[in-house]
Amino acid sequence: MSEHNPFDLSGQERTAAIEAGEERLSREQEKSDLCWLMGNKQGRRFMWRLLGAAGVFHSSFNTNNAVMAFSEGKRNLGLQQLNNIMEHCPSHYNTMLDEHKAMREKDVNRAADTRNKRK
């Protein structure tokens, strides 16, 4: 166990510099991980489902305060991820939207074809 010396200012500065460097590396790794995830179609599908499950795209209002607080907590995590995407790889967000739109149109057309075949 190391002892902390409050009078060792240079030691405190070294410790602070080491911790700041480690924090910077951690943030860079998170950015790299997110860009890697958003850089492929499967990752964007996963993120779209995550954002949807978090409730990012709809209101979390509920007359029950506990339910609304829980929903807002989930939504806040989703909004943090959305903010990270928009900060680090916004072009991938646009790609994700386009892919989701194309998938929805494909699903709508498939459902219409199924209804037409039943008639």
C-alpha cells in the first residue's frame, strides 16, 4: 500500500498526468469501438434496435411517476449513445436511417404482397 504525501506536488502532478492519459486512451478506445460497430451493417442494425428499445424515438410520458422515471432512465442511456454516434461518426447514423427506411419499405411491400395473394 502506497502512502499519499500531500506535500509531494510533483508526485501529484505525475499521478494526475498518468490518470489523464489513461482517461484519454479509454475515450479513444470507446470512440474506435463505436465507429467499428457503426461501420458495418450488422452493427447499425444492432444499434437501431438498441436505440428503439431505449425509447429514443418516442415519448416516455406516463401518468405513473415510477414507470416514467424508469423509462426516462432507459431513454437517457439511448440518448447518450445517439450523442456519441452524432459526435464520432454522424455519416454512419445517416446510413443507418437509410437502411432502416429501406427495410421498412421492404416489409411493407412484403405485407402488401401477402394480402394481395390472399384475395
